Amino acid sequence: MEQATLDLQAIRAAANEACRLMKILSNPDRLLLLCQLTEGERCVSELEDLVGIAQPTLSQQLGVLRTEGLVTTRRVGKNIYYQIASPQTLAIMQVLYEQFCHDPEPHHDH
């Protein structure tokens, strides 16, 4: 019985962690930013051009992603570059791309 209780606690902890990540992803601006970052590191000005999110919203949403540990940053001169730091986030973004953004196979009517 002790093992079942430990397993349930582990499952609940994993579910809570998954819910936390999905809450972060459930914002269209953050999702668009992460979508661009799945292709590689980007600087802030590139992200602004690619997703069309203006300051200060862009900074706010990038800040959330950084605070939550989904992205890391590095500074080169005056530019700050962002990249995805969370393997779970990258995996989820790949599934979302396949399900929502990938061109479906053409259908052939018979």
C-alpha cells in the first residue's frame, strides 16, 4: 500500500508540473514566441519582427518565459538572444506544430 501512495504522489506532482507548463503555454503571444524559438536562437528585434508583438508586451511575455525557466538569454553587445531551455517545452511545441501548423497531406477524392 505504501508503494501505491508514493506512486500517486509522484503522478500528482507530475500532473501539477504539466498543468503549470500548459498554463504558461496557453497565451497566444507566448506561444508565437516559443514557436519562433523552436527554430533556434533569436534576438529580441528578430522576435519583434517575426511575431508582430510590440513593446512593452514583447518584453513582458519574454520575461514570463524567462522567469518560468522556459527560455534562457545571452547578451551580445546591446542585443539579447533567447533560446528554449526546457526540453519539455520543445517537445510540446513540436507536437503543436505537427497538429496545428503542418500542411496536411492532400486528400484525393475517389
